Amino acid sequence: MVRTKKFVLENGFTNMPKEEDFKLIEEDLPELKEGEFLAEALYLSVDPYMRAYAHRLKEGKTMIGLQVAKILKSNNKEFTVGKYVVGHFGWATHTISDGLSTNADYPQFPYIMPDFGQLPASLSLGALGPTGNTAYFGFTEICKPQAGETVVITAAAGAIGSHVGQIAKIKGCRVIGITGSDEKCKWLKSIGFDVAINYKNSTWINALSEATPRGIDCYYDNVGGEISSSIIQRMCKDGRVAVCGSISSYNCDVHSLPKATMIQPWIVFQQLEVRGFVTKKWSHRWMEGIKENLKWIQEGKLRYKETVTEGFEYMPRAFIGLLNGENIGKAIVKV
């Protein structure tokens, strides 16, 4: 018999989540049935989307999330002992799965982690997993970047934003990142961004104007709100906007969201294409994105950074820290 630890939702979130909103419990797992396997978590992902999707959870349910785990026992010939599996198993140390998807937004999960050679398994949660594919498909398929174009990215020092910026450089674009600290700006410049702007500086919009004298061709939007409205006002004719998220509103009451300047006049007169997306659309091409990102990493064209919290018991703290912008690159928890 195996005993698992897991975090369940103790209280529905009101504004910013708090550590007391989660409860750590332990429970015994049953014996494996035919077709099932037992997996032990190695790394767990911490992502902004968890805040947006948590309203779907009922109190007492295991907190949602992706993890890479090692298969300890198996009665499933597709998921054999010793392999690493990537799955939406939530905030739990041990999971029994039948190998079927439990998340309608990601029907391809769980799956056996591809061979990354000497690269860490944690990349299955980041650059060589959902993060990398969100960046790859959202940017290349919606923004359709052309060499010489100007690209702006918000939450640029986060896992997705920093990945998008590097793909844009690979595609020959001029890349401007919007982020929340001078330290993060310095890091963005170190990985190839042409310009990095701290939006917490009162003159950030002037800096953006100076950096985009001919306007913006592509905008990869992770934050929404007034920052996005300001950026969209500088878009070129026939510009493309990929809307990946709206971090600025995740901790707000969904019935009383913050207001932002209207962007419709610029959408109309600049004939912009604005499209929101989730990576479910490209689930049938999942391995294509992973292989392309892996190739770029191996060629030295794409760099990754992880902010690692050690200890399963610190999952809530890592999650809250992410929402406070404490991470650079991908936030993960090592069990």
C-alpha cells in the first residue's frame, strides 16, 4: 500500500490566494487494477493559469497542475515501470492513473516523456512541454512573424514570454520585452532581447514609444489590462495580437473586473487581427512543437531558466510567489 500526500483546496480564492487556502492531507492509495499504473512525482509545475482555472474546483478537491513523475508499478503495457510520465495529476506526490486524459483542455496527457538526452526531466513542464508549445504555436501560428518585424511581449521574463522572445529572435525579429523589475530586464537582455522595459517605471510608455518608432507588428499578450491597451495603440496596420492570458485580472473578482482603455478604434482602423487561444487547438501536433524547441536548445539558439522551489510542502508558497512575480523563467517545485 502506498500513501500519498496532496494539497486540496480548503477555501475558494478571494483575490490573491493565501497559504491557508490549501490543506495538506495524506491518504492510502488502493491496489492497482488492470490497466492502471502508479507514478511518483519528481517535479510539479507552477503556472499562472492555475489561478484562472481554480474557480472550476470545488473545495476539498486536489489542486490542479501538471507534473513529471516516475512510474513505480504498472498494469498498463503503454506505461511501463521506470519510464517518466507527464500528466495532469495535480498537487499530489503519488498518483494512480489509467493512462486516459483527465483534462479536456489537454487531451494528449498523460504521455511518456520523450528522450531529451542529458537535459533535465523538469523541462517537460516548461521549454519542452506546455510552456514551450504555448510559445511556439501561439506565436508562430497566430503572429506569423516575418524577419525585420517588431515584436512586443508582456510578462516577458516569465516562462512563456521569455520563450516567445527567443523564438522571435530566431525568426529575425526585433524583440521588446515588458517586465516588472530591472533585474528581469537585465536577464532579458542577456538572452537576446533588443529592448527590455520595466513597466513599474512611470516613464515606461515613453520608453516603449522610443523603442517602436515605426510601430509594433506583433504583440504576444500575457497580461491584458491597461498595459495591453497602451501597447495595442502602437500597433502597425495589419498587426497581429496573440492573446495568451490576462494575468493582470487573475486575482480579481470575475464579476467586477478592472476597466481598461477601449482598443476597438485601433483594431478597426489598423485592421488588426486579435486572437485568443489555448494550446488544445494544436494537441494533435504536440510532439512537433517539442521536437522544434528541443532542436533549438541543442543548437544553442534557445535558452531556458527555472526558478526551483525544493520540497512538496512548499507548493502553495511557490504558487503565491509566482503570482507575485517572484520567478524568472519557469517556476517548478522539486519534490
